[in-house]
Amino acid sequence: MIRHQTDSSKVLGLLRDNCPHWLNVVGNTERIETLSEAASDALTRLLASEVDDLSTFAVREKRIQDLAHFDFSLNALAAELLLEIHGVASFDGDDQIEIPRFFKGAPNRNEVNGLVDVLNKKGYCPSPVSLTQQQIFDVFAVLGQSQYSTKGHYPNTMTGKALLDALKNGSMPPVSDGDTYWLTDQDELVHNPLLAGLAFDPYIISVVSKYLGCAPVHVQTNAWFSLPSAQFKSNLSSNAQMFHQDKEFVKFLKVFVYLTDVGMEQGPHSYIEGSHLDKLHRKGPGLSDRVADADIGKYYEPSRLKTVTGPAGMVLFGDTSCVHKGEPVRAGHRVMLQLEYASSLYLSPVKPFNDMSESQLSLMPYGEAVAKCMTRNYSSDQRMAFERFEKLSGHVGLIGTMKSALRGIKSRISRKLA
């Protein structure tokens, strides 16, 4: 009990300095004091990183279990505090809504609240508005300028234009080392005016912010081309085509855009309805574990399995802390665009983007405090730091692999000589 009180006092001390108005609200101190020791520790580290604007990607492996404590209740508490810390306490996704710039005829405020209610209960919700055919054509033009690679040991790499030309002509791109082509560097897309307009469209932001409970941080604009899938475990796993839970951030929401028609044969998205409400990583698959189709019934009733097919242009909001997967492509192909937003960059696994230009910031239809929050993952300095960390981690990992292999060889030689 004494240890728990000490841990709570750390959070309370931090809040007295940074969120005094929140702490003065009746009942809020008790909310902090009733947290478990592990939840209190996790919240303390999260808030400290936010207050001091600390990068934490280097300690993700060490602190990864912190994320398991951020269930729906702790996420709601953290969101209130993040609003206070970043000075955007009035931002709830309503007051900031302007006329959508990308989507015409987007839902009004009450309808947005209805969408978020579905997200809260089920974890996923299709949007009532879609991309137009012209917008899809324009997005493909942007994707054509980028580079994509498979995830094998000897990856195939192609430009988006070459991939699109091959698919249009009915020919199969090389699949000798993977049959999904992933965007090589997301920084190629986030600064494009068309996709930036989509990522920061007031309709998208209103849904995401309402779900997260605070100003969202834009952390991904990704794209990939999925081809008929080889049905062996390592390939399905690397292409996210086996059931799993994401726990990439404290709380996050993804926006999937089907850029091609997706029927049952073209790799539709599947998920276990409401599994984001389960005690995260205590029921069902563990953190990033892959589960085969034949085994998923051990954890969840078949009636909870939902599959989302739809036409090109369809938009799907999804909290992928739900158990989910992309179904393997069995015929044709699928092209997907994905946006992602997080409540905090604590333990972020994604590479930061380069700085956003002043002209880009000036086009965002939000106040300065909100725009600053949403673009915290745009930092050229942090991008370089992340690349240095990646290089060092890869080098250390390679040394460890080599040492392990040498120990194995030595052991086998010793057994033969014995």
C-alpha cells in the first residue's frame, strides 16, 4: 500500500505542476489514487514524456508492457490530461469542424457522434461517404510516384507506376520473395497536397478526435498492393493476413481506404467485433501474436467474426487493437490506402516524418494549438534520430544473431568431438 501511494504521489505531483485545473475538479484526485500500481507507473511515464516532449521510441522494447495497461478507462483518463497538457482543452472534435475539403456531403456533427458510438461498441465502422472516382484516379497518380517493396529476405522493389501498369495489363509483378508490395517510405506520401488534404480533412479529424478523446497525432499515411497470396505461415504473417492485435500506441485509430473493388476473393478486412473492449492481451492473442484461422474459435464466438467487402473508394474506420487481419487475396488484387492517428507518441514504433512546411501548416483549417498537436510526428531532427537508432539496433541485432550462430556451430563441433 505504501508503494502504491508513493507511485500515485508521483502522478499527482506531475499533475499539480501541469494540470492544476483538472486536478481541482472534484473526484479527479480519487481517480488517480485508485489506479493500480502498474497503471499508475505507465501513466506517469506517458505524461512525463508528453510534458517534456521526450522521444521514447528507443525504450519501446523495454517499456512495451506499459501499453497493455491502457484499456478504455485509462485511455479516457489519459485523453483528458493530454488535452490539458497541450493547451487544447476545448477541442473535442465538434467546435473545430469546418466544411470538409475532401469529402462532399460528409455527416453532420450528430451523425459523427453516431459513428463514434459504433466505434466504441464494435471497434470498426464503415463511413457513409466514399472517395469519388476522380479522387481515386488522383490518388493512384500520387501512388505511382512512390516506391514499394516486398518483405522477403531478398525483397522485390517496384515503382507504383510499374505495379499499376502491370496490373492494368493483366501481368503479375514478381512474387519470388513476397506477394504484398508495401510503401517503402511514408514520407513520400505525407507531404503530397492531395493526401495531406485527405489526412487532415475536417470530417476525418472530427471522427478520429471524438474517438480518441483528444487532438489526434497523425502518424501514418501508408499504402500497399496485395496480390494472390502464398498460403504458408511466414508469408501470411508478414503480410498481416493472420489474426492479431495491434498495440502500436496508447490509443489509436486507423482509416482504411479501398482503392480497388474488394469482394471475398480480393482480401477483405476481417475483425472480431468488440474485441478492443477485452482486457487487452489477457484474453485471446498476445501482443502481436499471429493466430491461425483454425485456432481463432478457441478465443471468440464465430458470430463475432465480421468481414468487410466494398467498392473502390470505401472508407473504413478501425481500432486495430481489435483482433483482425487482412484476408489473403485469392483472385485479382487489392490496393489499400491507410491513415493512422494516435492520442500520444509515447513508445511510438513509427519513423517520424520530415518537417511540415509553413505553407502546409497554413492550409490546415485548425487553430495553432490543435495543428501543433496533430503534426508532432513531423520532425526532421527526430526522423534522423530514429534512423540512427534503427541502424544501431540493426547492427546490435546482427551481432547477436552472429554470436548465436557461432555458439551453435561450436556446440555441434563439441558434440561431434565428444
